[in-house]
Amino acid sequence: MKALEVRSISKMFPGNLANDNISFSVEKGEIFAIVGENGAGKSTLMNIIYGIYTPSGGDLLVNEKEVKIRSVEDAIKLRMGMVHQEFMLIPRFTVTQNIVIGDEPHKGIFFDYGRAVREVRELSERVSLVVDATAVAGDLPVGVQQRIEILKVLRRGAEILIFDEPTAVLTPEETVDLFVTMRKLQAEGKTILFISHKLKEVMEIADRIAVLRRGKLQGIVNKKDTNEEELARMMVGRNVVLEIPKVDVEVGAVAFACHDLHVRNKRGYETVKGMSFDVRGGEIVGIAGVQGNGQDELVNAMIGFSHPVSGSMELNGKNMRLVTTAQLRKEGMSYITEDRARRGLVMPYTVRENAVMGQHLGRPFSKGIRMDYDKLAEFAEGKVREYDIRPGDVYDTAGSLSGGNQQKLILARELSLPHNFLIASQPTRGLDVGATEFVYHKLLEEKKAGKAILLISLELSEILGLSDRILVMFEGHIVGETTPDKTTEEALGLLMLGVGIDKKVQS
Amino acid sequence: MSESNFTTKFLKIFGIDNRGHNRRDPLNVWVPLVSIVLALIVSMIVIAASGRNPFRAYALLFGDSGLIPGGAAWRREFAELLIKSAMYIATGLSVALAFKGGLFNIGAEGQFWVGAIVATFFGYWAPVAHTFGAMYAALGSFGWIAQLLHGAICIIMGMLAGGAWAAVAGFLYVKRGVNIVIGTIMLNWIAWFLITSWLVTFNGPMTPASQTFTFGSFYVADTAKLLRIMMPTRLNTSILLVLLAAYATWFLLYKTTIGYEIRAIGYTANIGMETPRAQGINISRRIMQLMTISGALAGLGGCFFILGMQYQFPGTAIMGYGWTGIGVALIGQSEPLGVVLAGLFIGALRTGATSMQVANIPKTFSNIIEGLAVGFIALQVAVRYYLVKIIQHRRARRAPPAGQEAAV
Amino acid sequence: MNITQINLTIAQMLDYTTPILFAALCGVLSESSGVVNIGLDGIMRFGAFFGLLGAFFSHSPWIGLLLGIAIGCLVGALHAFITIKWNGDQTVSGTAINVIATGLMTYLLEYVFSTTGYSPQLQNYFGAQAYRVHLPFLVKVPLLGAFSDLSVMIWFGFICTVLMHVLLYHTVLGLRIRTCGENPKAATTLGINVFRIRWFAVIAGAALAGIGGAALSISSFSGFSDSMPNGVGFIGLAAMIFGKWTPFGALGAALLFGTGQIVQSLIAVTGIAPKLAPGLTLILPYVLTLAVLAGFVSRSIAPAADGMPYYKEQR
């Protein structure tokens, strides 16, 4: 029997078709994996199934009956349970409290904590998920916290369990435990949906695998009929390759170098686990990797938002491990971000005001504390022309520009600051072909001017087209170093997804 | 064209050009206006519900508020209006400036009183008072210079004190993560009680030893009092000073690097301030500077209270100037010009409210109108929502339906 | 200083403590669900006046109390409407309530009683002997002697503290309230209606503030004074913070701050160091609160989602 069927499901967000006519079905007792790159639409699809979003089109069937899932309560009533990627736990509460909230055992209006603890212990034993029922959730390791999430959904009688990137935060040992749990649940007749981009694991645990790419369903395969390489190919696929001219520049001195860099993320986990590389003037070094493998934390360390736990970082030979962003910029760091709203621009500020941020102190834009807004306008107008930012009014707010024009504004600003080391983090995200070409053109100009450029991107064609050297980042390490002429998209894709790490692709 | 040339050049000296900083959203002006109108309407209902004549009440309120010229007492009322407004504008600027930087400085009240008490001190403190007293006598008909200088010293010290008081809250926020709202509220009361229960109580350090009924601190020297203008009313230079301060605030916000960075911080305050940080802006330093200047503005208001009106720190002082400043800043949408207008409006309400007593309405009724206006501004999401709906509705009625156009 | 004087002083201290306690409890409940309410000073003012109103015209303080509760609920509903339904800024809304309360109560005082400054005296109020809770067996007990003859509001305060503790930490509803204050997103995924729970917490809390205000006018004093509540609401806010957002913590803090309030009279009675600046004890609540907030490195004593508006379909 089909436990869950998805029929022609689509979801439209402003400016983005996240799910495009997706149809598949999942048999009862199956472990069904959904894989795809970031932005492929996996999370959106799961949120639709779980009632957090309503689909723009299509139907859902549970146990072969058509249903309308408009809220999380509806989903729970249909015996679905979701274990989110971001845990929905209250760190201050105990394990038991976290598990039973919303379905508390009670004597009248009173919360029967004793019985709750007993019930949690019983459940925990029954499904062999060991937890300390009275421990404080916030003190527990991540693997155990995830078990709490699983127990939460099981308690509500979930027959269909949805796991959203469950292994993203687990250690290898915890992952093994998780898979043991999943097999046990399967043996009990539960159906499991499993979202991941870690192909190795998917191949280990899943029965069938669906591949999503750019919102569309690429295909469904049986595990025994496929392998990691084929999955990677389906995930990565062929993008429209832009003609990027080859530019040869003589490589200069080392601008940026880091050695055995370790960086922690906001939760305190190390996500950069000993990276060493350098970038020289006149070269573009591309870091390829799936989102979530430590790139964000690496960038944070490089721009001074966080300090590395250990390891060294040097800009132009000077030690830059414990400095502020302002000092890094003074030393010549420029940064193009993909997070335009939070990091790139001040959206309510006009084009005029955004264009000079970073060099607004000092001449020619200010004398002492007095700022010359006319000079700002002049400068901005020049940049608007140079970068073809539309519409061309420097008094428009940055927020009113399209994504592509916002990115151009960021570029204009960053490239006009005196710098010799440029960090370009996903510089063409959300841009159309024309804007993307423009960005590439500018980056190559920078290269010709002898700047050292570090390009971090999720688009392999971009990496291959622009980089002189390519580093592949996986789980906080550099797992491969090569050059564009010595590798292919598929090879890179495999490395990015952790396939065949043992055999490094040597340059 | 040519006649605008001179004016344009003249204004440019002060940095005023007609190049706006943003595409102004007309709703920004409508929201406070609508809030005020709604507040007035609701207040009318309250008056009517209590059996009094709202129209007569409002006629008295606005007629005697000093806003409407004509009538025998207008000069005096106008003077009162300006005297009161000066203080409200000062605290309003204080709160507005902090808002621009993303901070909710509720401490304008405490900073106001700290400024007041320090100004009082330098107004009567023997070494200072005697020096200027002597200078005044020596200068003869130029004695007003001594007054200017003494007043200036009191004001500067008062502003520094207010700024320092605010800086404490800023420091606690920046270095120890103490929420600005809570921090400033606590400091309000600390300042208030320190002043009213210690410094200015019977036999307190700042009160004369022998006092009978009316009490308060020492009186400030004559040379410390703000100069009178527009005799024979009580009007003093405070209104001029505060307009200068408003201009300076505007200049700070829109013509200096400090203001540029502060506004960038304020715009991104809700999303983590990462953009200014990524551009190397020193957020902690700017926040400290912001709080200090904000406190200084509130302290200026306190100086007006003492040096312009009371000439001593009265034992009968009651809180309210800082709280009103919050309302003024909200109604003025945190823009210096808006704050001036809002301050004048509230000043008018307070001035006219005294006359409302003739209609049997207590003079604190203006608080109700004010509070309601603030309440409606709190609801500004709702107000905007409905305003937008109304605008869309009217546009839809004026434009021909799309189908007809296509058919042609 | 003899036993009677000590008992009297303690009784007076408890009298000061009660409105602080109610204000603090209001804050605890409201902020436990994630909604900040700095308007509780204004709500107390509403409660003080309307409590007096009810007691005056019905000659029964109980009616006054009921009216105080009712007006608290009403104003609380307003705050909830602005902050929960329309996601209005919680601080601005609270400020609006404070400002309206200042003007409106003065207006009503004049309108109803044709006086300014003080309302007419109440003959029948909780402070009167007829309404006190008499526990004669305690008279001989040292220290506890103070508890032998207290206003019913004080006992009510203790009971509310216990009830709130039980509510928050032993009932299903309490657990859900706290969940909304910690992680409203998680609460939603568990099927909890965050909006409804917050409405409840805000209104119930405001009712408590209303009681606190009524306690001032119909228990501690026998009438409404136009300066009520004299900033007591903010001391309550401080007590809530100092008590780490828990009911018993609030009680302890309120007792501490209540003691500070009457230190003057203590000094007068015992004759200790009249030179000790009296203002120092009055500022104690605020200084202590700042010290507590500044001293904790991890600011995790407040409910995690306190003060943050919650939008549905947050991504």
C-alpha cells in the first residue's frame, strides 16, 4: 500500500518556483530518500507534506486517500512526524518535557510529570532509543538531542517519519546509531522519508531514491540499481555553460594564506577542521563544496566576524588571526557576499549611500566628520554607469533594486575599495545570465589587475570556468586540489558529495 | 531660476538641498497625522461620554494653546507654548536620535533630571556664581555677556551630565548585554530618587538649611538664568537653543559620517547589524557615542527647565518630560523636523489644556490625547494596512477596469 | 525597639510588598509567554482608580477588587491586541498605556469625584479592621506576630504567588505557556496555538497588575491618590528581573524591595544613622537589578523568546 503519494505538487514563491510538478509515491515500510543540491526544493517539498506550507498546485494522498494538509496539526493527525534539521527543542526543559509538550499526560489540569517520565522511558525502551528522561535537553550532545526529536514524533503515533538532513550535525558514530534506529522503525512497519545530500549515507540506508534538481524531479531509482556516481550525475547535471574566456596572468606574491585553520560555528561545533591554502595575486582560487561543509564559517573567519580556534591566517604576510573587520579591510580585504539583505547592503539606504560604505571615512567623501553627499552622488552615478545598475537613479533605495542589480551594487562598492585580496562568496547567486556574465567579466578584470581572488561557489560550471586552481571542501577539510583542465564536473561533484574521498584527485 | 539661486546657495551653506535622502514614503507623514486625528476623535468621545461638550472643550484647547493668533492673551500663551515645547523637543530629539540608531532610549526622563540638577548646581555654586556675578557688575551694560557665559557653562555641564548618564546605560548594553530598555528605565528611577530623596530634600546637600513651606534647591544666580526674549512674557532663549539643537541633530544624522554610520546601524539593528560590521564600522563605539549625544539632548531639556523656568530645582517636580519625549519622537517619526512639529503640537496641547478647566476638564487631559496618539502609532502596522487599502480602493475606482482597455 | 514595633514594621513592609509582588507576577506571567509588558505601571494605575471606584460606590471593597480585575483584563486585552494581533512594538504599546493611564485617571478622578489630588476616603476597605485576616494565635510568636493581623490582600498576594508557581511548573497550561516564551516556532510544530496562549498570559497578567493597583487604593491606603502607583509598577518590573522570572523569585525580590521602601521609617524608629542618605535605599531595587543583569555572563535567565514578535509562516 502506498503510505504517501505526492501528485503534481508545485510551490511558487515570489520569484522562485521551488517545486515544479513533482509526483511520486512511497510504499509503506519503505525508506525513501530524497536527494538534491541546495535550492533543489527538498525542504520546501517536505514542508508542504508536513503542513507548514500550502502547495500552489497538486494533491497529497495518505494511505491512498486524498487529504488536505493545511497545518502541522493536520499532518500530525494523519500520523506523520517530522524530525527537523534545526531541532525544535527547548534547551532549558528536560528530555521528558520536550517530548510530551502538546500531548501531556495529565491529572485534570495538572501535568503528571511522573507518568510522563514513565511513558518516555517505556517508549525509549520499546524502540531502543536510549535517553535519560530527566536530563536537561540543552546539556545533551547533538546525537541524543536528535533522539529526543524522534521520540517526540513517535509518541504522537507517527507512522510516516520525515527526516530533514538528519545527519548534517551528527558524528559518524551517531550516524551509525541513527541508521540502526531507522532499521528498527522500518521493522515496525513505519515509513521513512529521508532528505539528504550525503550520497554515501543515502546509498547505505535507503530503499529507493528520488533526485530533485532545481525544483523538478529528475528521477527515482532503486538503491540496488544505482550507485553514488550516477546519483551525483543526476543531481548535478549539465548547466548552461557560459563561455568564459581563458585569461593567463603571471601569478604574483601570496596575498592570503591560512594554515591548519580551525573555526567553530555559532553552536560551538568545529566546522572548519584544519584547512590550509593560499591565494596569490593574479590567480582565482575556487572552493567548491556543498553548502554546509564549513564555507560559511571559513568566510566568517576571513572577514573577521569570528576568530579561528586555532591555526594561522595571514594577509600580505601579516598575522590576521585576531583582528577586526576594519583592520582586515585596511590591509586590503574586500568581500562580495551572496547574503545581500543581511550582509551586503543596507536595504533602506539609497544606492548613493550604499556605494561608498567602507570608504566613507576620509577624503574625498568626508572631511573630518562632515560628509559630502554630493561627492557620494557623483561617485555612485559613475558606478551606476560603469556597472549598468538599473534603474539608474542613485536616490532609489537598495531594497527597490532587483537581486541582480543589488549584486552589481555590491560589486561596485567592493571593487572600488582599495584591496588586493577579494573574497567572492557565491557572487552570482540569483542573477540572470546577463548579470552573471558581467560578474565574471569583472572578476577576470580583477585577476588581470593582479588581485588575489578566492571564489566560493556552489555552481561547478562557475568554478571550472573561472578558477586557476580548484579546492574541494567537504566536512571542513580540503579533500581535493586540482585545476580545471584536469577534472570534470562529475569528478568534482563526487568529491563535493563525499564520494571516494580516499582517492584524492591529484593535480 | 535666478531667484532660486540665492536661496539655494544660502540653504546649501547649512547643508539643506532639495535632494532627498530617500524616496520619501508619503505614508510616513500620513501615519502620525492619522494617529493624531484618531486620538483627537477618541478623546472627543471620552469627553462627550462624560457629559461635557467636546467642541467647546476643543475650542478652548486649541484657542488658548498659543497656536492660533488673536485674542488678548495670545502673546502670553504663545510664550508658554514655546517654553513648554522647547523641553519636549529636547527630550523628543533625544529619543528620536537613539531610535535612528536602533536603540530605544526610554531613559530620556532620567537624563533630563540629571541635566537639570547639574545645571542647578553650576547655577548656584559659589565659585562659579560669584565669578560671573562680579563679571556682570564689571561689564555694566554689557553684563549680558556674563549671563551668556554663565548660562553656557551650566548648559554644557548639564548636557555632559545627561550624556554621561545615558552612557552608563550604553556601556551596560555594549559591554554586558543589559537590555537598553530595562537599563534606562532603572537608571531613570535611580536618578529620580537620588535627586528627590537625597539631593533636594529637607536638609539635603543641595537645599538651603532653613526652609519653611515651599522648598527646593538653592536658587541659581541671576547670571545663570536664560535670557528673556519677547518681554513681558516669560519666553526665554530655550526655544532658540532647542531649534539650534534640532538643526544640529539633523545635521549630525544627514550630513556627517557619524550619522551615516548610526543610521546604517539603526536600519540593520533587527537583522544583526552585519552589513555595517562587514564594512568595518565600529558598532560599539558608535552606540556609545549615540547614547551620549542622546542623553546630552535630554539633559539640555533639563537645563531649560531649571534655567528658563524654575530657577531652582523645585521640590514639587514631577516626572513626565522624558515620557512625553518618547511620544514626541514617535509622533515625529524620529525625524528632527517631525520632532519639532510634534513637540510644538504637544506643547500646544499642554498650554491649552489649562484653559480646558473652564469646561470642567482637568488639565492633564492632554495626556490622554497624547497617549492615544502613541497607542495608534504602536498600531502603525494596522494604520498603514488600512491606509494602503484605502489608497488602493480609490485608485481602483479612478482607473478604468483593465478589461475595457484591452477590448479597445 | 519592642516586639510590637517590630511587628508593626514587618506588617508595614508586607503592605509595601504586596503591590510590588502583584506587578512582578504580572510581568512573570506575561513574559513567560514571550510578551514584554512595561505598561504594567499604567495598568496598576487603572486598577487603583477603578478599584477605588467600585469600593466607593458599592461600599464593599470586594466589588472594588472585582472592578480592578476587570479593568486590568480590559487594558491587558488592548496590549495583547496591539502586540499579538498586529505585532506592534511591545515597548511602544506599554508606553502608550502608561501615558494614557496618567491622563485618564486624573480626568476620571475629577469627573467622578470633582476633586484633584486625592479621592474621598473610603470607610470600607481591606485595610479596615473588619476586613483583616485575624490570626490571634500568632500574636505571641516572635517575628510571625506580624502575620496575626494583616490585610487580606497580602494573603492574596502569597496565594497568587503559590498559584502561579503551580500553574507555570505543574500544569499542562503552564508548560505550554513557557514553551511559547522559549521557542514559539517549536510550540507551533507541537500543535500549540501560540497566539491564544499569549493572549491568555497577557490578560491574566494584566488582571494581576490590576489587583496590585487595587491593593494600593483599597488596602494600603483608603483612597486613590493622583500620584498612584508612584512607580511601583517599575519596582515590580525590577523585582521580576531580580527574581529571575519565577514566581517565588518575584516574591523574594518584592520582599527585599519592600523592605527598602520602609527603611526610612526603620531608621526613624531605631534612630540609626539618619545621615545615611535616604535615597540610597529607594534606589536599591534598580541598582540590584542592573547588577544582576550586568553580572550574568550568559543572559539566559529570561525566557528565550521574550519580547520577540512571532509571525506565522516564518521561514
